[in-house]
Amino acid sequence: MQTDELIHKLRQDGALAPLLSFLPSGLRDDGRWLPACELLRPDTLAALLGDFATAEGHPGGDGRAIASLWSRWHFWAVLPPLVAALLLHRCAPGLRAVRLSPMHRTCELAWEAQVPVFAPESARAACELVVWQARPLIEVLADLSGASPRVFWSNLGNLLEYLVTQLRPHPGVCGQMLRAFDVLLESPVLADGGLNPVERPVRYEPGPVPGLDGVSRVRKVCCLYYLLPGTELCENCPCPARVRCHVHT
């Protein structure tokens, strides 16, 4: 399938609008586009994280928290259109380039011109591309920041579980793809037998959280955001409540 055709289909689906604010568009020569492969260069990514930290008001801040926060913005740009393409059209577009905002966040995408379409019987392999596409970047982020790779996988898995939950009721969802994503979010291993880094990224337990009917959605691993001055634990943070008392003291 041509990328333009896929983008048109996604844009025409009004139910997807809240999830696709970073949907790919044409490359504009404004100097803020970065080839996706450049994000895997340690020097490029280190400079980007430094600029991001300054823009966020945390120059010299904890490198683990900075890298984690940047990854959350990046995954929120990259993952929703990819998951929508897989669930609704059995397509897995490849990332060609990203556009950076003045805050040095990923704010727009460009996909490769051709998008592979998967047969229903290949659903598990197709859905696991979410993991394989993210792995190189997560490895570089972990090496640069000193944070455990589990932090970044938790950021990815947390968002992935949310997206699958949001898209589950969509009438156009491919049943095989949905079941494959359910397997990905539950199984301890991937199809090749390797450990699954996004297994059960969140859990649901009793707790008064607005909008969830008394059920609290809790991440498996903390994103480390609280390590930055002036911040607190996230609403779905797995850290014990007592940690809040020791932040920045």
C-alpha cells in the first residue's frame, strides 16, 4: 500500500482524531526534520536530550528522568498511528523521519513511501514490529542515560496497552490483529522465544481514581519523572506513596 493511501484512510476516520495529532504529512524543508536513523547516533541523541532538558526547564537535570520524559513524548507521536494502522488496516509503516518542535520533542512523522500489508495469519509477527522497531532506540537511550531499559519499555508498553484499549471497540478492528496485541501484552515471551519487554505493562487494582469506577491503573515500572525538581509522582506511578515524601529532600 502507498503511504499516502494509508494516511488518507486514517485521516478520514473521525474516531481516530484524538489519537492521531502527529499523523504524518509531507516533509517541509524547515530545518527541523531529522532522519529516524539519526536518533540512533549517540552524539545526535545526547545533544537532542540536552536541548530538550533545557527547553523543559531542567538543564543539567537527572539524565535518566530526562531521557524517560523525552521517550514518552516520542512514543506518543510514533505509536498511535502505527497501532491504528496495524489494528485497522494490517499495515506496518516504517518511520523515515521525525520533525522536532521548538521544545525538541517529536511533533510530526514521515513514513516510508511503501507500507507492507500483512495477511491475517501473520498478525503476531506484525504486531511484534512495535517491539522490534523500538528496540534500537531504547538501547541507545538506556546507554546514554544510565536508566534501565525497563523504564523505556514500560513507557512504550503503558502507551501500547492504552491504545489497544481505546481502539478495541472500533468497528473496523481486525480480530486477528487485536488478538495478537492481546498476546503481546500478556505473554512472557515473543514469537522467537525471547523475553517480551512489554509483558503486562500495567495492572488494574482497587483504588479511587476519577473516571475508572474505583479501579486504579498502575504501571509496572516508574517512569522516573519525579526525579526532576518541582515534579511529583504520576497518577499511575507504582512507587509507594511514602516515596512522595522524599522527593527532592
